[in-house]
Amino acid sequence: MKILIVTGEASGDLHGAHLAKAIMMLDPTAQLVGIGGSGMRAAGVSLVPGVPQLDVMGLIGLSAIRAMIQRVRAIRRVLKAEAWDLVVLIDNPGLNFHFARVAKAAGRRVLYYIAPQVWAWRPGRMKWPWRIFRGGGKGDAGSHRTTVCSLTNSRAAFMIARD
């Protein structure tokens, strides 16, 4: 199984590393490729060359904005070009909701790992992220399903079970 893991910052890298270790325990033949940091590399994930993590903190200048746009474009190319069996997007909803749309449009299965706090709010606020993850795949609706996994609350689990 060929799995792409995408993280956006240090905490995502930590969760990605733990997830990679768990996957390798279950399936040592899994091919794990990622966009992350040193934690994921140490866990045995082959990082995509030339595509660093997407973390940006504080005030940023024009050069940082250009670099971020280049990184986003590179990740879009990776999502579309490779035949991933699964794309795991960890936290970072600002970018990963976009990448979920791209991956689903390319016909990839998507696992959104660690849902953002919006999932913990009232159920009506679930509609906009739910549309992102339920639509947009090639083929019939059941062939490219998205799974949402939350470590912090039961509301997300309820929303998955409801589908």
C-alpha cells in the first residue's frame, strides 16, 4: 500500500510520526511517503524531496508568501501525479481542506486525521467541511470515500458513524 502523509507544522509531524510507526507495525510492507519534518523521517517516512513542511508563524513577507505558494503548488502536483492508495492529511485545516479537494478530484482516498475544533461545535457547523470531504471524487460516490479521524472529541466520531 502506498500512503502519502501530509503535515503542516511540528505538532502534525509528531502525530504523523506516531501514525507512521503504527502503520508499519500493522503492515511492514506499506510504502510511506510524506511532507513533514524530522519526526516523520525518524519514523521511517520517505519525505518528498524539495517540499518542506508548510508551517509559517508570525508576520511574513513577500518572499515567504511566494515560498508558500510554491510549496502548495508542489504538493498539488504530488497529489495528482502519484497513484496513492491513501492520502492522510493531518490537522492544519486551512491548507488540508484544499488538499482534500485536490486529492478527491484526482480520485484518491483521503483520511483526515485529527479534525479541527469546528467538529466540536454545534452540528450545523459541520456542513461546510462535510461537503468538502463528501464530494469531488472521480467515479461513484462510494469508491473514493473520505474518513475523518479525531483524537480529541466524540462529536467527529458521531458524524462519521452517521454517514
